[in-house]
Amino acid sequence: MTEKTQIQISINDMPVECTVGKTILEVCQDQGIEVPTLCYDKSLSISGGCRMCLVEVKGWEKLQTSCGIPVEEGMEIYTQTARVSEARKSSLDFLLMDHPLECPLCDKSGECPLQDQSFDYGEGRGIPAEAKRVMETQEFGPLIKASMNRCIHCNLCVRFADEVAGTAEIGALGRGDETEIRALKGVVTSELSGNVIDLCPAGALLSKPFKGRGKAWEMESFETVDVMDAVGSPIRVQVREGEIMRILPREGEWISDKTRFAHDGLSYQRLDQPYIRVEGKLQPASWADAFKIIVKKMTSLKPSEMAFLIGDLVDMETAYVLRQLLDKMKVPHRDCREAGQYLPVSARGDYLFNTTMEGIQKADACLIVGSNPRLEAPVLNAHIRKRFLGGNFPVALVGQKIDLTYTYDHLGTNALVLKEILNGNHPFAETLKGAKNPMIIVGNGALTSLEGEAIYKTCRAIAAQFNMIRKDWNGFNVIHTAAGCVGALDVGFVPLKEGHDTAGILRGAKVGTLKLLYLVGVDNIPFNGLEDTFVVYQGHHGDAGAHEAHVILPGVAYTEKDASYVNMEGRLQEAHKIVQGPGEAKEDWKIIRGLSEVVGHKLPYNTREEILAELPISEASSMSKGVEFQEITRGFMKESDENFYRTNVICRSSPTMAQCSVELVSTAQKATVRGYEEVVS
Amino acid sequence: MKKNRIFTNIIDQGPVTLKAAQTRGDWGTTQEILSKGSQWIQDQVAQSDLRERSHGGEYVAKKWEKREAAYIVINACSNEPGSGTEKYLLRYEPHKVIEGALLIGAALGAHTCYICIRGEYLQEREILESALEEVREKNLLGQFQIYIHEGAGGTLCGEETALLESLEGRKAMPRVNGDRKLYGCSAVIHGVETVATIPEILRRGAPWFASLGTLHSKGTKLFSLSGHVETPCVVEEEMGVSLKELIETHGGGVKGGWGFFLAVIPGGSSTGFLPKEICNDLCLDFESLERVSSCLGTGGIVVMDKSTDIVRVTARLAQFYQQESCGKCTPCRVGTGWVFQLLERLSVGQGEKEDLDQLQDLLQRMSETSLCAFGGWAAAPVVSLLRYFQPELEHRIHMYNVASKRVKV
């Protein structure tokens, strides 16, 4: 029997064809018919509590909750009858009964669904009501400001914490009109907690850092892309008078708290002009002077005595231009893998997250090796959790024991277990064998360890063994933590045959074989004992790199330039110039273009378009063939105690993130350990 | 009537051991009935025209339309003010409930039954548990599993989907799409009285049951009489018995005589009040009560004489509903509190006549737009107050305004 998938219904006497299984609301939205709703979000479960989406269905006695009722053949739906608009008015009356009339004070005003809908569908008058409900002030942690009097109990935040964030930290306590929304521990520790601010339709949960700083209509919105992790979340940056006020996700996406709140780091510790170290102290200088010193040093050295490193936030253009310069100067020592992870670059698929975020939904088994996706890429972790909740998705982890918000088999912290899986001697090998679309995720914990190469190759062998790499499915994934890494790998910013990689360069600088170290935005490596090496730092924040530098060249950050980034899935995305960089700071590629002229290897790029035309942009994700196998001998992997709120130079300069790391990390770590023990028991 | 009674032990209040129950006829021919097959049981119940003995009075045969279910859920969780029948059944006839569960399970091919019992019913749960223990010892259930689930209770559990949510371990809140599945499998939900009635129907035959009662309400029903009657009691009577007769024969009459009678709640507080004019010749069956815009409900009759402050009673009921509302949907969550606040005011007359219109409007919207039936239940007593006792309310408002010198006499 073939099931009918298309059915005929009518909405407001207009015939509509739609798919079985959709709800009335979804069909109306597809047709562009407006049905107001306050408690509905397409990625969360359905509550049906707000009663704004009521519609009339012919032959059904009561008004129907359109967000929860699936369409049926021949349904006649009416969304604009007098009865429906009466019901909407009535629901708004009930909602506004306890809602304080403080719109002029409220940050939500101007973008508040409750306000908009009261305006569009409401009575247009207040009704004499009894005493308003007054709630106690609730504490939601350093990021969320709660004004519970405004709460309309849509339960969106509760459902979000439960279903997407997976931390179940927000709950609705009590019942009836004594229901209270509360953060159960007085703090929301999830890395995705900021999303409840966008979800809240009534201004009850607001952004604490943004509190009282502006209104929606005063700000201009620009679309760009985030660089706090390698997911490259699409974001909207809102600006007032040349200052970034806040960052929001684009429609229908979740973003991590770091993406949302770290932008205040862009106004602290910035480098606004070149500096030169004179007698051990940094002195402001002109661009010409700074270049003069660098050129003097460079021309006195052999190419093999210089090394160039690229950091985590560097865009693709810079990497490309710098590579062209280095090719001309014949400098062999260069690397973009700041964390020192092993990654082959012969084929693009070798270092990408090949399954892609959407692809995770098709997977049916997952092996994570040496990674903590919850902290390294929270949005990605939410995708894995979504798949996990879909059921029938065994997950196993080799590496540090952590709370990933879903249950998994912990196969130990030693990578030797991978050998057992490869040989089929491990129970999880059976699971992988039985799976149709198995996936493996390799993270920095494995790749940065001493045996990174062997672990990588074993993982590749596992991928081949369990048929993960096929024409229709690619289950081999590398998790990146740096937004610029994939782009730089795409342009091939890796050491030449005789050159050193990151670890080699640092060693060389320490023992003194390398006389000049040129850092482009490299801040996550602890530099010490580099007395004899001349260090040039180019970047936007005065952090670890700048502290050691002899010459500092000020660059601009991701919101201050037009630039290309490639995310870990291999998708090219563009960041846009939204605000002006501070002082004399310039785009990184322009600095290198300028430098190329003074060192005598002038590069032919005068505009960004000229670089874009040459960029090796590819969508291919082919894998290299015949990766030779390498045995893991000891299998120790790196354990990371990295602080989620302090991973890059922008976060480290951000007061909000500092606050979070003080208030949340200790709580989160405690919760992680406890949460995991609960899961296991 | 006496020989037609099903729940004899409710009157006698004798022991509830398996042996005592067997002497009353329970478990007598169970194996024989079971051997006749599920189809026979379904047919018998369909022929008997048995209706659900709580809220809506849905036909059981209609509930069994799909003819199979994985789970049977027995709702002993939904008690509302005024009804005591459930409690009495669990206390004095636990074996009928268990036997009924087994027979329904056999009829629908279910493998498990959950009896959801309120946490407050401590004694009843113990009785039920020991009865279940005895039955298991004698291996009367076979493969059929019965579990007693202690719920946090709440009138809202009368809403079937809310009961299922509670059983699945979540807050008792109704489901938006009316999905009646338990753990993803089909389930049939019955009240305690319905379940306990079924063994007797199958033993004595559907024609016997159908010969009792009225056209649309067959059989007998438990009524609990409370309030201003001389002897409050739980009693079984034929459907269609007149209210006056019931009060006079079993309740010993209204305190102060029929002349002193003010109003009655015919079946639990969500059925509203009926004043004396209507009660004079009121029969207790589904259709007669529907005719007067009320409902038989659970059969919990609360009688009120003229010493009752009917507005305060309504305010107290409104408070009950305010506390029992689950808080999921807006009209019910806010509306019940609003109604309570208004009634608190009106019970001393503090207000204007316009408040009554507002109240009326509010109640109408509450029952129209709420997610589940609870909004309607909560509105019902107040609606009936406005319908039958509006002069009383207006009088109070007038007196209050006179006393506070806002209006001249």
C-alpha cells in the first residue's frame, strides 16, 4: 500500500496542497499566512500554551491549536474569522493581565513578540484587572538578566535548556498561576545559554551585558560570520554609532555564548599603532620606522633563519598573501596549525569535518577520539545531541571523561583502544560494523599529542575498515578549534619539505637557530626563553604574542575587515567590515603587501578582489588515498582543562567572558563531574 | 434495587480479603468469561451500552473502537471536590477493580495495566496492594501485569493526556495534540467505577445491565451524598433515580427539610450548581442533566441548604481551581486566578455591576480558548452562579455600596 503524501486542504477558502504530517501552523507559514504565536519554535517541542495560534477548523467544535494539530485531508481552516480574532484578543488580555507595563524601560521593546502581537491583534485598551502578580527576582548567572514579572510562561527557555542545551538547568516550578521559571542552581552554565534571550518572547530573560545599553530601533544590523570557533556561525552584528552593541544569530540558528558575548573584548587591549621595542620597552612608532627595522633584520638573515606562524583568527586572504611572499623569499619554516596538531594537507577531505552539520542527522553511530565537542564547538555538539535524541545513535568516546549532554560509552583515555576497534576485538567494533552511516570525529586532544600522527592514521584506518568513506557518505571528521585554520590549510600554509612545523619552529627559536619569528595573530602559545630571537607580532590584541615582540604591527579584528573564512565543514564564508578598526590598524593582508614592497618582493595585489580572484577556493572534499598505517605504541592523549571562556585573544580581553569564567567555569566543572556520574550510575 | 446492586460491599462495609470477595461473587466465573474470548467481552460491553462513569460519559464501546490496546490505565487520580465514589470503591471493592482490569485487558489484548492512584489515598493504596498480592498468590492474573502507580494527583489528571504525562514521569500537563499514547503505544483509559462495573456485566449478561436505567443511561451508578443531608453516604442506585428520592431515602433528607433546600452540585464541582426550582423533579442520568446544561460527572452530589453562602462556596471552589490549574496554557493559568480574585471581592459585594459582565465574559473566554477541558470545568460553578444566583450577587453589591455610602438608599 502506498501512503498518500500530499493532501488537499483549504485555508481561508483557498485550496492548498500540503504534505502529510505537517501541522496547521507550518502549512500556514509555508503559504505566507500569518498566524501569531508566542510559545512556538520550530526546533523545539510543541507546548501549545500561549493560545495565540488558535484557528477555526470547520466541523470542529473548539478552536484548534494550530501549532500542535496535524493537517488532515479535506480540512477547512479559517485564520481570520471574528471568533479567531476574538480568541487572540482574549489570550492577549490574559497574558497582559500580569505583564507589567514597562515597555519604555525594557530592552526587549522594539523587538518583542508580545509587544508586536498586542499591537497587531490586541484590544488596544487596558482592562481593569485585579492585582498583578509579583515575582521574586531570580538569578540566572552572569549572562542572563531575569525580570520574572514579565514572564508569560511560554516555557521556551525550559524546553531549550532541556532539549537543545541538554543541561536541564531551567525549570518551571509550581503550577497554576504560581508557576515560576527558575534557573535551578541560580546560574545557567550551558555554553548555549544566551539563546534563551532570543527565544524569550516577553523580555523576561534579557542579556545582562547589554542591559540598558540600547534599543532595537537605534541599532543597525549587519550580517557577518563568527570566528570564535571553527563552526563559523552566521551572525548579525548590531551597531550604534560605530560601536558594536551586541551580536545575534541569524534566523533559525543557535550560537554559543562566546560568539554572542565576547565582542566586548574588541574594545580592550587593542593595538592601535605600531610599536618598537627600544631598550626593552615598547615605544610607539610610525609604520615606516617599524617596517625599516623589520627589513633591516630580514635582509641580514638567510631565509632558513626566519619562521612565520599564523594564528587562529587569521583570514584566508592574509594566509594567501603571506604564502606568496614566503614563496618568493624562499622561507621554508611556516605553519598555520597553531596548536601543533598533526594534519595532512595532501587532500582537502583529510582535514575537514566531512559529514557536515546537517549530515550528522543521517549518521547512526559515532566514535569521538580526543575531543570535547561541547567546549570546542558547542553548536556542533547540539547537532550531535539532536541526533542522539532521535534515538538509535550509539556514541563512544576515547579520551577525557566529560559531560557531553548525551550518554556515551567511555572507552578509556588511552588511544590504544583504537587498535582493538580496528582489529574488531572491541564490542564497539560490532556497533560500527552494524551501522549504515558510522562517523568518527578526531579532535585536538588526539592530534596534538605526541603520537598525533599515529592516532590520525589509525582513525583513517578505522574509517576505511568500517566503510565510512564512500561515494554517498563520508564519516571521517576532524574537529577544528581555530576559525582560520581550514582557510590557511586550503591555501597551503604549511612548512616546505625542509621546513619546520609549529613545534619545530618553537624549538628552533629557543635553541637559537631561528633568528626571526614573525607571528600573525599567534597568541595561544606560551612564549618564553626567546631572548635571542627577533619577534615581530602582527595582530589586533596585545596578548601573549605582543608581549614578546620587538616590533608590533597593529591589525584589525574580524568585524573590522572584509575577509574570507572557511569553516570546519569546508564552507567558504565572508566576514564583513562593520566598524572601523582602532587608530592606525590595518587589514593583515595589506600589512604584508606593504612589507613585501619594502623587502623587495613586491606582490601584485592592490585590492582584495585581486586576491579573491586567485584564492584556491574549492568545494571538493576528496580524501587522499593510500594513507600508510602507523602503529600506536603508547597511546597517551592530551587532556585539556581549557577554559571555554578564555580560548582566544578576543575572549581573553573580554570582561564579560572573564566574569563567566569566574562564575561559571567552576560551577560547570563541578556540574560536569556530577552530571557524568549521574549518567553513568 | 437491592438485588441489582453491583457493589454490595459498599453498603455492608465488610472485609475485603480475597475469600470475602469470592463469597460476594467476585472472581467466580472469571476463567469462564476469559475462555469466551475477547470478541465476546467486547460485544457484551457494547450491548450493555455502558458509559464511562466520570466526566463526559463517553460510551465504553466507542473508546474500544480500535479493538486493541497495549496498556490499560485506570484513573484513580482525578478526584474533585464532592465526589467520594472512587475512594469507596478502592476501599471496599478492590477485587472488582482488579478483576475489571484483567477483563478489559483480555478484551483489548493488553499486557499491562497501570492503576494511577493519588498519593493522598494511603489507606486505599494499601488495601489495593494487599488485594493484588492475594490475587497474584492465587495466580489469578496469569500473564497480565498490574502495577500501582502513585501519582502526585490533581484534578487535572481527569484529562486523559495529562494523566498519561504524569504516568510517563513528567508534569501532569495535557498534550496539545490529544495524543493518547503511553510510552509510544496505544492505551485505553478508564475511571475506577467503569472498570469495577465490567465484571458484573459480564457475569450477569449485557441484557440485565441494559434493562436497568433509562434510554441513554443504562445500569446502576454510585452516588456520593454529602453536604447538608442528615446522613451523608455513598450509595448505589439505578440510573434515572430522582434527586429528591435519593436524598430522602438514602441521605435522610435535607437538613431543615426540602423547603430549606438551596442548591445542589450534581456530580463534582465542575458540574456547577442547580437551584431548587430545577431540582424539584430532577432525575439523575446523563440526558436529564445535559438538558439542564449540567453533567452527571462523577456522581458526587453536594447538597446545600439555605444557610449556605453560595458566593463564598463558589469563591472557595474558584480558589481550588486556581491551585489545581497546571499552568500550561494562558487562559486557564491566568483566568482561574483572576476569577478567584474577582469572586473574593464580590462575595462581600465589593464591586460594580459591570464586574459581573466582565466575569461572564472572562468565563466564556476561559472555557473557549483553554487547551484542555479544565478551563471549562473551572468555569462551570461560576457560570452557574451567574445563571441562577445573579440577583444575590447584585444584592450584595448594592448593600456594600449602601454601607460604604456610595449609593443612597
